[in-house]
Amino acid sequence: MNLIKPMTNPTHTDIQALGEQVKVASEPFTQLHDSMHAVIVGQDALLHRMFIGLLANGHLLIEGVPGLAKTLAVSSLAKGINTSFQRLQFTPDLLPADLTGTLMYRQDKGEFVVNKGPIFSSIILADEINRAPAKVQSALLEAMQERQVTIGTDTFTLPDPFLVLATMNPIEQEGTYPLPEAQVDRFMMKVIVDYPNRDEEREILKRMAKTSQCNTVECVMQPDSIATARALVDQIYIDDQIANYIVDLVQMTRTPERVSEELAEFVEFGSSPRATLALTLCAKANAFLDGRGYATPQDVKDLAHDVLRHRVATTYEAEAEGKTSDDVISKILDFVPVP
């Protein structure tokens, strides 16, 4: 239950007092980061975005080749906050009932009973989500957006927190289904996971080249503390100039001709208003993790690519020129004045 009253027209003193609360409340996330690094080498950007998704109550689409510790990172997050975790391997023969559950007839009772599926967990890893057919993706869509699942005629609320982290393999497209635009837009961020550098890979070899895994993630917080942290994230101060900056960035994805005629040829359509909300919440969560009671333009810039890259569709001309949505976003960030 949110017991923190929202600030109206906050003064410098109000923001300073909020900052002190945020510093204390963000400390467990620093401990969680250190605890997860007991088993994960590098991948700081991925861990940071996972924390932001948890704080901003948004789902993540994670793109990266196999073997980059994506599954390990997600399971470690669940252990660190002492909550339930399910890994769902998406395949072409998967059915919606395999995800949500189904009604089963109990002969001894002479009635149907609900058998809940693996979606009823707090942390969900949807592995290779684009391998599932449209019906399964639609079932996941209701769970992601409404935080509820319908089985038969009954609707069940999902646990809180509820976070879906879906992975996609960028190099293997055979046997995959394109994700519907409506579903892609419901992911708060799309995170690109890259290879480790040489020093990190050397450390991976040192730690992991064993037949058994010795290190474990220490539990540093409880699920209830996530709700408390989110209440503080909601209070993070966003100045009007920064709010206008966020709106200008998103609006520019829809009117790229204002940047240049060349950029307009590369953009098929821009981001929805959901991007504006997501970028604002992510900037607030970023400020929270940094121990501040206010957001800065740098918070927005740091997360703009993650929030916008899957919401900006590029044209065939862009593909021919080797331009991606990240290139479009970089051009817009360079064009829009920073407050």
C-alpha cells in the first residue's frame, strides 16, 4: 500500500528530503548488484536495466546470442529478491494452456478445477519468445498488460511483482514468428546484450571452468520492499524542462523530417505515447538507483535507446543503407537541445 503522499509544487527542501529517503531505499539494490556479481561476470548494463524494469514495473525484451548468461541473470534476480521464478522455453508446438494453465476434471469431486500454469510466478523468463505461435503470444500479452490471466470463465490476478524478461536470438531466424507490434510495444525496454570483453571472459574462465557451480546469490531483499521502492520512484521529481525534453524526443521519432530529409527516408513510423511514459518512468528509476530525488537529462539520454529502439520502425531504404533504429535515435538525440 502506497503511504507516501505525492508532492505538489515541491521545494528544494522537499526534493532534498526525498533524496535522503531514496539513498537509504536504493542501498539494497546496490547490495543486490554485488550479490548477483558473485555468479555473473560483467553484464552491468543488463543487470541495471533489469533493476529499472523491476522498479518501473515494466517488462524487458532481451536480444543476444546464446551463452551470455541471460538465463543466469534472470534466475539470480529472483533469488536475490526471494521470489518465484519460471523459465519458459518457447517452441512452435507450445499451446496457450501450457503457459496459463487449464481446467481439469476431478472425477472424485465431479467438477472442474483450475490447474494454474507457470505464468503464475513473479519472475518469468520467456526464452526465445519469437518461436511461439500467435495464440501463445496473445496469452502472454494479456498477462503482461493486464497483470491477470483468464482460465475458462475465471480471471486470476498475477503475483506482485510480476516481471517478464523475454529473450530473442538475433542470429537464428528459421522457425521463428514475428512478434506483433502491439506486443513489442508493451515491452518497456529492448536491451541488447553483447559479448564480454577479454578481461571479463578471462574471469569467466577462472570462475566457471568447473563441473559444479559453487557461488550462490545471497537474498538481500523481500518482494514487499519492491512496492516500497516503487512508491519512492513515483515521487522522483521531473522538472518541466525535462518533461518537455522527453516529449520532444518521442515526437521527433514521428516527424523525422524535422531533423533531416535523409532521416525521414529511414523511418517508417515512430513511437507511441507509451514510449513517453516508459522513458519518464525509466529516468525516474535510474535516478532512484543513483540515490537522487530528481531526474536529469542524462537519465533520459542513458535510457533513450533501450526505450525507443523497438518502437521506431525503419524502412527498406534504411536496411539497404545499413541504418538501424539505434542510428535514428542517436541522430534525434544529437538534434534535440538538452535542457
